[in-house]
Amino acid sequence: MTALLQVDKIEVVYKRAITAVQGVTLSVAEGQIVAVLGTNGAGKTTTLRAISGFLGIDDAGVTEGTITFQGTRIENGPPHDIAARGIVLVPEREKVFPNLTVAENLAAPVARATGQSGRHRLNERAYHFFPRLAELRGRTAGLLSGGERQMLAIGAALMCNPQLLLVDELSLGLAPVVVQDLTQRLTAIRDELGIAVLLVEQSAAAALEISDYAYVMENGRIVLDGDRERLKSHQDVQEFYLGQAGGERRSYRDVKQYRRSRRWYG
């Protein structure tokens, strides 16, 4: 498959001194759902910010490697330019404007050049995938539940008519049943619109249910990658990311002296 997005051996440095990610390579093909898995602090969000152009506001930048979207290099480009090319970020926090209504949040990202018919079409698209938003269109976003805010954030991203959605921590703070509903809707967005998705997740179980391919990050590096079935069946992924070992459920943090085994690339 032809890569829509190609990240090649990037290094990201904060404040010209702190290396956050190093040698990261990943790709997303058209219409693909790709997951980046890892614990908090692994470098997942930094990677998304490097792709979306939001590193600059944190006094950080891509110092080595390249990021290519549809054949054009975009590393260290401004966020508005990258968004205009078709890459839209659904951030981990501050997903919505809390003092605006649902309808106003959906209208906010739409370019002025978009005519009334275009705005209506984009609105109907958001309400099609998230009917709950249509019911709540007059409600102030600050009064929404966590799941409803996540729906609104993705809906607002769809208003930008993206070709690639970057979704940061879809499951954060949400009940499993809500996460399952959201992942199914992401799959429907991909299937119906052909929009590719790069999903950053701490919850490997949720991400591996819908991803075509996945990467595991540790300490700013990719340590394992493969298709969904390979990662779901991999012993280290089962033990440290899916919480399964010897019939017991364990978390990565329960392992006091974790050493990455030679099985990562086995």
C-alpha cells in the first residue's frame, strides 16, 4: 500500500536540550487505522504533535528525520498549514470550547470560504456519525459528559474535511462501554469516508480491536510493530500491555524490574 503519511527516523528535542523521541519511523496508508501504543511518557503524544505541527508552542522541534504527507515534507511546518493539507488532530485534553454550544463548536473550525451548502453537508456528516450531538446541539459543551465531549471533538475534526485523523488517547477517563462505542464509530468513519486514522492509546486492548497495524513505543523509541494479530498474540504485549500473564491480569507498572526481552523482534 502507498503511504499517505511517512515518518522516517525523526528525533524531537525540547528546549534544545531534552530528547523526547529518537529514531521513530512509522507509516499510515490511505484508509488505514494505525495505533501507537505505550505507557504514559513513552513519547506517543510528542509524535502526534510532531506530525500535526504543534511542537513549536512547546519550544520543541524535529531536529532529525523527515515527515512526509502525500509526498510533501511537513516536519516543523505550522499547524494551520498542516491542517489545511488534511491532517487534523483530536487532542488529549482541551478538546472542546466549554462556553460554546455543541452547534457552535462544530461551526468553529469551518473555513470562511466554505459556503452554506458545504457547512450544511459537513454538519450532517458529524451528526450522521454522532446522532447524540444532534440531540444536544443547543447544549453548552462544558455540560457534556466525557464521552459526549469526545464525540464532539471528533465531530469538530470531521468539519475540517480531513484525510488523516490524529486521535490522542481516545479512551482516557472513559468507561469501557463508551470506548467501545467510540472505536466502532471511528471504524465507521474510516469505512464510509475513507479517512485514515492514527490512534495514540495507552489502552492496547481498545486500540488493537480496530487497528490494522500498530507500533509499541518505549522511552521515545519504537520497540515493536506488526499487524493486529501479531501484536495481540505476542507474549510481551499480552503481559505488559494487555495485562495477561499465566492466567492472571497484570499491568506494566506491576513489573518492578521489567527488562525488555529478546522476544520483541522474535
